[in-house]
Amino acid sequence: MSRSRLCVWLWWSLVSCSAVSADTATTSAENFFHQSFGDLQEELATARDEDKKGLLVMFETDDCPWCKRMKATVLNQKPIQDYYRSHFRILALDTEGDTLITDFSGNEVAEKDFALKHNRVRATPVFAFFDLEGKIMMRYTGATRNADEFQWLGEFVVEDHYRTQKFTRYKRERRAASSNGKS
């Protein structure tokens, strides 16, 4: 094989392999979140129009290692993204951010004030699930163990289990069902 043919073949192999792996591998964690102009009332209206369960807000900071871990190992999983995006409008807010947002009551506040003063976020990440009226349904502080556990968290809220039990118990039941071959 000539050198130029070898170069073309190697280039084509790399392009082909990367196209295949892009379809089957993880995607960017940024695909998990919806684009937003920072108006939470508008986000709730959109969630209602799209027949969603509510709004999921991930409170994060740029230097949070657990936030980075969630983005690198869980939020970048296509099945996770598909499930959550089908049930929630999803936003990320910086708990140290000065960017002004419009809260559920129509007041303009800094992201950091919405996090700390309105939602008592003191550690990150926090996943806060709000209903279509802007009332908190459930919040989860910290990183989940893996993608399965984060999937269970979504199901826990979507299926209204949060109304009758703690997530710890639900997780234990799901783990036992999974180890017995029942998903």
C-alpha cells in the first residue's frame, strides 16, 4: 500500500471510528440542561406547556469536585438525559453567581441569593425538584453513587414516591430488586 493510500486509510479509519463511538458513547453533560434566560416563571410556563412534571435545578459551583464528577460520569449519559429531559425542565444555577434571575414570584435576584436565601443551599451539588407552581417537591444534596442511583432519584420524584417515603428506603428497595433480577 502506498504511503498516501495508507494516510487516507488511517484518516478514514479514525473518522469512521469516531463517528461510531460518538453514537454509542456518552455525550456532553451540557446536553442534560435546557437553555434558559433565567426567568423561572417562564421556565414553569414552558414546563406546563410541555406537560412536564416540573423543574429540576442543579445548584452548583465551578470548583465543586462532586458537581464535576456528576457531569463527567452521570449527567453525560444519554439515557439519563433522555429520561430527565422528558419529565423536567432542567437548569443549572451557580450558588456563587451574581447573574440576575427572575424567581418564581417574579422578583429579580442574584443566583447566589436564590440558592442561599431562598433555598438554603450550603453545599453542592443540590438537585432541587420544583412542581409546576414553583413549590419544592424534593431536594437531594450531593452526588449519587452512579447513573442507576440518579435514574432512581428521577423515578422517585416522577412516580410520587417522595410523598410517602424517604429516598434512602426507595433506593434500598430498588437495589434489592435489581440484585434479584427485577428492574
